Amino acid sequence: MASNFSLDSSPVNYVSVNGIELGYREFGSGEPLLLIMGFGGTMDTWNETFVWELAQDYKIITFDNRGVGYSSDNGENYSLELFASDTAGLLEALEIPETSIFGTSMGASIAQELALNYPEKVDKLIFSSAVYSVNAPEAGLLKSMFQSFADNSEISPTIRKQADANLEWNGTYERLPEIRSETLLIVGTEDEYAPPGITLAMAEKLPEVQVIIFENTKHSGERYFPDKYSEATLDFLNKKDPADN
């Protein structure tokens, strides 16, 4: 990684979307690639190596979901559909008609809703540690975690609202065949919150899909193995479509 690179080397910019201000940063140049952060995280919690490596080939856009980091809140109840609407509004404000998306954990859930509700805005999809619902049979630990956050009056109201949004999400299992974007699913064998069985169940429903399972890797593995995850992402994004030849 370039020694002078850091996530705050790019200024925070703002756009008005759905009655709030979303803070975002941009790195690199080229075709856009939007990164959607997971539960409780902000754009400044992405792994720096991961972002830097992606930014060698793409214009990387990171942003804060409403109510966290640099993004404001207007008191509205959260839902994953609302987060997807915010994300679509960000792309509109940036005049990006279509982009590939990397979503991790809750960010992958938001990306699913984005692909289903705004398909024209989505090119390729990369999901890290995805679930199709917190009610998936193998997602018990994830659901328990969200419930413990939702019930804890001592933590930030924003995080409690994010937890509620995940618990109330109807999921996408029956709708996954409607996702027309080429999709890469990445998961680790040691992912306790979104075990590989969930990824494999999603792969059976998605029309155009690749799966990578990394050994000895935990939830949102790009935090621990940025080189592996960026390489898998770039290989997938840069793969030529035979129709282009």
C-alpha cells in the first residue's frame, strides 16, 4: 500500500438526499465502485489497504449511512429499503447512472434492496458475508446480536435503530431470482454471523453468480485479508464479457 494513503486523505463531501445530508469520500479514478458499510460502521472503518488496492483500478466511493459518521438523521424510522433509497439518491446526486457495488454484512443487505428496487443503477454486485434474512436458519447468532443491540438502552439510538431495521427486514430469499446483476458472493469458513451455508443458499437462487469461500476467515473478511478480498473483487469486475469481444 502507498505509504501516504489514508482514508482521510480524501475530503468529506455532502449531498442532500431524502431530507438528510449524506457524507461521502472518493478515491482513485475510472469507473465507479460504491462501497456500502455494514452494521454500526462508518466509511472511515473500511480497511485502508482494501480501499487503496481497489482505487488503483476504480473510482471508489465510500459513504456513511444516515445517522452515523458524517451523515445526518431526521428522526425517521430506519429500514433497509430506506437505506437503499438513500444510496440510490446518492448515486443520483453524483450523476452516476450505473455502478458496481461492494456491500459487506448489512451493506450487502442494503445492496440487495438496491439491486431489486433500482436495478437500472446497479452493474455488478459483490457481497461479503451476506444474508438473505436474519431469519435464515444459520443466522441465529446474527439475529441474537441485533436483538441485544435493539434492547440495550445504553447504546446509541442510531445503532438501536439500525438493529431494528435488520430485525424487521422481510429479506430477499424469494426475490433473489429477480436480481439480474452478475454477482460475486464472498464468505469465510469461520464466519459465525453469516455462515457459508447462507451464501450457498443464496447462490442457488441468483441467476448469474460466483462463490468464493476463504478458509479460516471471519465475518467481513476484507477487514482481515484485504489483499485476498480486493484481488477477488478486481478479478470479478475486470473479467471480460465474451460478448464484448
